[in-house]
Amino acid sequence: MMPPPLRLLERLDGMLPDNAEVNRPASDADLILVGGGLSNGLMAWRLQQLRPEVRVLLLESGEVLGGNHTWSFHEGDLTPAQRSWLAPLVAHRWAGYDVVFPERVRHLAGGYASLTSSRFHAELQAALGAQVRLATPVGSLSACTVTLTNGRVLHAGAVIDGRGLQPTRHLDLGFQKFLGQELRLAAPHGLTQPLLMDATVGQYDGYRFVYLLPFSADTLLVEDTYYADDDQFDADRLRARIAGYVQSRGWTVAEVLREERGVLPITLAGDVHAFWKESQGMARAGLAAGLFHPTTGYSLASAVQLADVVAALPDLASVPLFEAIRAHAVAQWKAQGFFRLLNRMLFRAALPGQRWRVMQRFYGLPAPLIERFYAARLGFLDKARILAGKPPVPVGAAWRAGWSGASGAAINPSKRLEKTS
């Protein structure tokens, strides 16, 4: 007795030539998301909320979704509707934050919130169930297929690559790199809100600051952070600097609960069209799509926006999906030219040990402008206000840095980034 056609196709899975894929009547999913990081995770979460009929597979090579990260955002980065649908994933909220520089101390009001990868994993796993496949390493992928390292081929109407930014000749980058430790202290730390930047610390390897997030009365995240020209760091040295900082605050560590590290891209210049041409029609998400705040490297707001864009698409087939994501990313790039100008001034006009002066001056600006800066929604008057007055770096150097590489004509290959998207 002949097996049913579908059973026969299952037996032949992986044996069909490439040109037979278009005739394949069965698929494993409507959409396969490769990489279980922030952007793909939020996309799967949003599709489940709005379009549960869409068959999604979220593939992650590791044992958990989201890796080992903390993602933060300012309340003004998102619309009220976006904050509402993201709310179940938020682990911590505060009403404001502080910054400290050698010549400026400032409190800023405005909501600030953080997601933890542990909560991210738990909530998504519960909501998505069998749509999540952990410990599933991928060997290769195309616009409609994913080949696992075990040789199995998965088929879908479309595939999105969210495995992080790969080396490219078409983006010129600086880096925000950090090592953080979540600590339980022997006594309460006394902090009631985040300290986003403590730049009173010794300046090494570019602009250095310590970032503090108080999670409870006696636990907090301490990150040693650098705006640097390369993506390399000595983890043991950073651990020692964290220990020295904690001691300087009079705190005693009872336990190191966990440790995280990351390297975020800071965009100086680039050729966005050449960057997307490298994808060869492969849809991308997160850092892989160049979707992150060009100056802070933060990617949560961009991930939320992309999730809404994809969930609203009437056609999730590979070609319209790729074109929609590329158009969205190119539009974001074009809107962010002023931020890349500021980045070039920071990285190329200021001596590494003096970059803190640029940030100190920035935090003297009006609070609403700072909020719009983080949300990447600066108006013309905002930009004029930022550039007005005597710059904290030599004028000639600022001018040369601001315009060098603005067209993306001379781009250095970007270095490897840790997968944080």
C-alpha cells in the first residue's frame, strides 16, 4: 500500500533539491525565528498576542531564551500601548534616576524600567509553549529554510535571522562594553533608584562609568561600563574594579548572584544600503538588522517597534517580510544621522580620558530634551540646543570628526559583537 503523500514527503525531507522547495506543499511553520534573544523573543510574544493563528517557531541554540542579560528603557522610549503589552515582562520599575560626574550631580524624574532574562525566559516559555525549541543549534539558513546542525531541514513561509550583528565592512563602530555583577550585600545599600552613570571613577579605555540598578534593599546590579574604541576587555580586571568600587561605597558583598557581560555597537558612520545588500534577501532582526539606539546601544525600544511592525504585516511571506523590515530599518537609519554625528564627535574629537566631559555637558541640558534624546525623537530645536555654545572638545577637532566618514565612504570592518539582540 502506498504511503499517503504527506508521509512520503516527510520521508524525503532534506533530500529534495533546492529548486523543489517552491513546490513543497507542507511546512514546519509560517515563520521561523532563528535566535531566541530580545528582538525575536518579543516578536514571537507579540504575534502570539495579536495573531495566534500564525504558526511560529522560535529556535535557540542555548538552554534558555534571552541568554544572561538585563535590558532597560526609559518610559518615554515607548508609547503607552507598547508599555502596556510589554508590562508582563518588566521585572523592576523606578520613578527616576541619578547621574554623577566630577562637576555635576543630577536627579532626573521619569520612569525607568528593566527586564531580566530570567523573567523573559519564564514568561515566553509559558506563553509560547511548543513554539519554542531550546538547545537547537542552526547550521545554515535561507529565506525559507533552516538547516540544523544535525542535518534536519525546517521549512517555513519566511525565516528571520536574529543571531546578532556579524562583522561587516559597511558599518563603522565604536563600542559600549561592560561587565556586570548582581550582588547580594551584607546590609542594605541605601539606593532607591538607579544610578545610570557614576563617572567619578578612574577613566580607562575611553569613557568609563559605573551603572547601578537596585533590585531590592540588599541586592543590586553593578556594571563597569566603557565607551571604547575596541570590543576587547579583561574580565578579571573589570571584576577587580567592581570590587574596588563596592568597597569605596562601604558595601560588603555577601554573595555574587550572577554575572553578565556585553558589547553593544555605537554607530559612527556607514552605508545602510550596502549593509542590507549583504543579507541577500534574508530577513533580519535586532542587532543583525542594525536596529538599536545609535548612541546608547540600547535595543529594547527598537525590538518593541519591530515586533509591532511585523505583527501588523498583512503578508508574512519571505519577500514582503524582508522588504518591510529592510524599509523600516533604512528609515530608522536615515532618521538617526544626527546621533551618528554626535558619536563621531565623542569618539574622534575627544581624547579617550576626556570623553566624560562630553557626557557631563549633555546632562546639563533640559530634562525633556534628554528624554527625547533617549527616545531618539529629537526635533530641530533640540539638535540646535545640543550643538549650541562652546563644545567640551576642541572646535577644530569636533568639526573634523563630525564630518569625517559621514557619507560612509571609508568604513573599517566592525569587530565581533557578543550576541545581545
